[in-house]
Amino acid sequence: MRKQLSLIPLLLLGACTVGPNYAGPPQAIGSAATPPAGFVRADNMLATTAPAVADWWTTLNDPMLTWLEERALEANPNVAVAQARLKQARSALRLERANQAPNANASATYLHANLPGLNLGGSGSGEGQGGADGGGGSGGQSVNFFNLGFDASWEVDLFGGRRRTVEAARANAAAAEANVADAQVSLSADVAQAYIGLRDTQQRLILARDASRMQRDTLKLTEQRFANGTASQLEVERLRNQVESTDAQILPLSSSVETYLNALAILIGEAPGTLDQRLTQAGPVPLPPAQVAVGDPTSLLQRRPDIRAAERNLAAQTARIGVAEAAKFPRLNLMGIIGIGGTSLDSLTDLDNLVTLGAPMLQWNVLNFGRANARVGQAEGARDEAEAQYRGAVLSALRDAEDALSRFRARRNTVATLARAKASADRSAVLMQQRYRAGAATLIDTLDAERQRVAADQSLSQAVAGLTNDYVSLQKALGLGWRVPS
């Protein structure tokens, strides 16, 4: 009974955990205790319902883009790097958990020794020689020794240093998981923007070639009029300059198409040129949905992977203060050894040869000259740094979202204006064709109206691509496009 009572103080010590307990993320938005109820730059075209976290690109209704996104998530090297780091962090957590358990080792030993010139067994033979194989030459002797052993050691976690280490490792693993999600968010946005850039450039290349063809037709007619004396040399040179300027745009656009093809191939983990045949055929720029779900700032902060990673890093640094605090106090190690052996195999079954040893050891580095306190100060400084980084991540996320909302709203209005301008240019071109067929307009006037129509097409195409790019940036700012790692 006394022995059991004597264990109570030890158990009470073992329940002690020094260092601060993590109380969750701190206030990060100035004097406000909570984020605002809604986004400041949102309008009635944006829904406050929570958006789907994964596969946002399917809202663009482009099967090729969906295929590229899936391939990229499977094979992109940057995501693979983040996944490998997650695997390391999870293994580190398992290791720290295992370090809380005792260490145990078993051993089996056989020793055979030739000892020349020594008489360890005395002058007798047989049993009197302690299991010797027989005498060697010049008074030598051969000796056999057999042993089975088992030893175990355990550091009692008196002040919770081990528990704090496991706590930090658990937070690190969660941060690594958030980093995988963050890599997926960035990757999905990069793939979509490269694809939109490709489709936009292909459309602009088509329009530039159409414009060049029309300008050449106008130049040809103007040269005929100049030959007939009804046009000036200045008109001819002005049109020739337009043709050369338009032609000069075609080669860079062709080069940009190849650049986007290379970028997409690399993003899906393939060599440049792999996607040329699949994507060389021009396609339209995908359009964002009519209504976009953005949720609210509170759900944004809970969803964005970079904020979750910063919060878990803060939790890990808080736990490391406890690790440093525990190093200031005594350490108790319990060690035990059991062994049995002798000079013959029969001795392994003789309990009279059993040796046991128990050795509790208390260690306390009393004269550390402030080293332990300095390590605690370092850990507290690292915690303060992680807290500041978390606050910065929250504010940056809110700014990203508000900026993206503002750009998306403005670009949507721009597209609406340019769509009206294109409709007007289309009507002007049709009316000019009708007047030309009625003999009330010249062919040059008709071609000029067609040129203006093509220019309006180019402006609208670029604006639509910009709108979809802004939609992609908004999805990235909202922290969308990730999946829970396996």
C-alpha cells in the first residue's frame, strides 16, 4: 500500500504541462473583434452563399480546361513537392508520438574466445573448467559464452516537454496539409490563366489576320484610285503603314500562342510541345457564370489555405515554448536490464544465472547560466513572429478578395460597354454594305466600316479575356481550388 501511495506524487508530476496553452488565433483586424459581415466591394451580382471549395473551373463550362486542371493536379511538380513535405510532417508526428513510449531492446550473444597462456578454469577439466572446449597448446584455453538480454528505458514526461513536442508536430502536419491545398489553389489559377491567355491570343490572331486582309483590300483599291487620279499618294502611304503595322502584330501573337502552349505543358508535368496538336485549333475564351458565389469574410478566413497554414504555424510555435520551459526542470529516466547467460547453452535455462537491474535516474542541469531562459526567450520570439505573420496573412487575404471583387465588377461594366460598341459597329458595317449595294457608298467606305467592326471585335475579345482572368483571380483570392489531401 505504501508503494502505491508513493507513486501518487510522481503521477501528479507527470500530469503537469508547462508553457502556454494555445487559445486559438488572435484578433487580426485592427480594433474589430470579428471580420466584417460582408465584402465592401461586392455588389448585387455576387451571391453571399458559400462557394464550393474544389473544382471551381467547372463553372466555366470548358471541357478542355477541366481536363488540363485535372492533369495538372495529378502531375505538377510543385504540388508533388508540397505533398512530399506533408508526408515528412506526418512521419515526424508519428515519430514524436512513438518517442513518448519506452525504448526496449533484446539481444542474444554468443562469444567464443581463444585465450593463449591463461588458465581461467584452473588445473581441472570437464565441469571444473566452466564449459571450456578444452585446453589449447602452450597452456591456452578456448572459452564459450552465451547470453540473452533485454533492456528498456523510459523518460517520464514530468513537465510535459514530450507532450508539447507532439503538439508542435501535430500543428506542423496540419500546416503542411494546408500548404498542399495552397499549392493547388495557385496551380489551378495558373492553369486557367494560361489557358485563357492562349484562347485570347488565338482569337486576336484570327482577328489580326482578318484585319490585315481587309486593309490589303482597301490598299489595293486606293492604289487603283491613285493610278486613276482620284486618290492622293498620302492616302496610299497611310494605308500601307496600317497594313505594315497590322502585319507586325501577327508574328508576336503567333509567338505568344507557342509560349502559352509551353506553359500549359509544363504546368501539367509534360515537355513543351506535348499539347500542340491538342490545342493548336483556336477555341473561344470561356465566360464566367452570370452569378458568382463569394460567401463572406469569415468563411474566407476559415477557408484560405495560407491563413490556415499561418494559424497552424502559430500553434506550433506556441507549443515550442512549453518544450523550452520543460528543459528548465528535472528529467527522470527509468532504466531496467534483464540478462541470463553462462558458458553453456544449458545456462540460458538456469534461473540462478538471471541478472536484473533497475536504475531510476534524475537529471537536473542546475548551473545552466541562463541558457534555458534564453531558449524560452527565443521560443517566445518565434511565437510572436508567427503571430505577426498570421495577422499579416489575414489582412492580405481580405485585401486580395476586395481588390479582386473591385476589378471583376469594373471589368464586367467594361465588357458591357464594349459589347454595345461592337453591336453598333456591326450595325454600321451592315448599313454600309446596304448603301454600297445601293450605290450610295464607296467600297473604301464599306471596307473602313468593316475594319472598325474587326477593331471592335478585338477590343471586346480582349475585355472578355480580362473578365475571365479577373474571375480566376477572384477564385484564387477566395481560396478556392483545393482538395483534402489523402
